[in-house]
Amino acid sequence: MQKRNIPNLPPEELSITEEDMQGLMEVFHGLTSDNVDLILHSPGGSAEATEAMVYYIRSKFSHVRIIVPHQAMSAATMLACSADKIIMGKHSFLGPIDPQFFVRTQLGGQAVPAQAVLDQFDMAKQDCQDPKLLGAWAPILPQYGPALLIQCQETLKLSKELVAKWLTQYMFKNIKDATPAVRAAAVADSLANHTAFKTHGRPIDRDYARSLGLDVDDLEKDQKLQDLVLSVFHATTHTFNGTPAVKIIENHDGRAFVRSFVIAVPSRPPPPKGGPAPATPLSPGRGPTKPPVTLL
């Protein structure tokens, strides 16, 4: 599964969503092996959609390796934690799993970390004990809305619980040096620690991932595998650059689920009489116009 970031593209077009289950069903159909390698490149998305995908993947395969050729952030990191083993290169990154909320403010909508919302509210409660500071907080507090604080608490709890559960069941099931559930909970707490990471986009390289306790192998250890994985990744990148495709889920037999998105280009006024016709601009990030990619 590969995805990319495009300016002005709605985030849901790139994110892990419930629609991705259709892609997995398409590409898993007919596969008979109990083992699977998933090449994962994604900025993240819905924890709930990720949970459904993990249940489905694990209903089909008993051993899962997740290979990260570049980055698997946020909910994609959660998905990686459901593997028996993660494979990363020197250039590969995971990311924090602390959930983000879309909050509408006077300056427009923005994604904010759940933990930051909770921390800011605690700060407000402390500051507002001083009447002189009430005026500074007055325009900020109404933005929280009903139930936002509870939603932040529960969603943060969900992220940690899911990752801890999957690590216990799969990656840590055979460890003997500690109780798997205890180790898994510690890893989940570390990955969800917004205070430690400072931002949601901080990269976690393979050495850091191993230091947290994840079972990570080096992609460079198997040169043939590295060449194959990077060839798939680069071919997918070229596909993104040359077509309207924004999301691809494909198996080794060529069965694929492709999500396309065409950015509308405003029409130009007609040329003046006797003048040359204006060139037709291309959509951002696209090459020459091609037929839209559909489900194969």
C-alpha cells in the first residue's frame, strides 16, 4: 500500500480509510500462503479503519512481515505494530501514534494533537484561577466544544490499547525475558507520548524503533529483497507522478485496487480573435492526460 502527499488534495484521499478494506479483499483474493509481506508507505489515517484491516489481515495470514521502504506514520505505524516483524532501511521511518483532532478555530480548521488539547485545558484551569488571566483564555475555551476533552482521552487510550494488544498477540508472543503485555504497554506508551516527541510528524528511525522495543530487521541485510522492495516503491512513485492515482494496493500477481483523484483546473477565457489558442495547463503533479485508473 503506497500513498503520497499532494498540495490541496483532501486528506481523506490519502489516508487509511474504511475503503481500503475493499483493496485488501481484492488483492488477497486467491492467495493461498499463510505468510505475507506487506510493503507499507502511508501518512496514516483512521485508527478504526486500521483496526478493521488488522483483523482482516490476521484472519487470512498467520505470519506477517511489514516492510517500510520510506515512511509509515501515525495509524500506519499502528498497522506496522500488528506485524510479527518490521523491516526498515536506513532511510525508513515510523512515527508517533498520538491521535490528532480536527478543530475549527477563528483562524480556520487545523489538526491538533489530542494530548495537546488536554494539556492546554489543564493549563487554562490553572491560569483561570487568576481573574486577571480570564480575558486571555476567553476566546480560546469556546473552541473546545461539547465532549472534545473526553473524545481526546478516549481516542488516545484507544491508540495505545490497540498497539499494546497487537504487540502482545503477534510481535512479542514468543519473548521470554519479560511479560509480553508489560513490554507491549511500555512500547505503546512511548509511541503515543506527544510530550516526548513534541510534534506528530517526528521521524522514528529503525535504531530508535529498536530502542523502544520493536522487532526491526535491516532491509540491507538481504540485498535481493532490498532491490525488489525499492523497485516496487520507485515504480509506484513514478505511477503517482504520471497518473491521477493517489493510492495503490496491489499484489505480486498484478491484482490491484487504485484510487484516483483529478484536481480540477479552472478554464481559461477564450483567446482574442486572431490570436493563438492558450496552452491547456496540466493539473499539479500530473504528466500528460491519461485515462483514469480504475479497479483492475
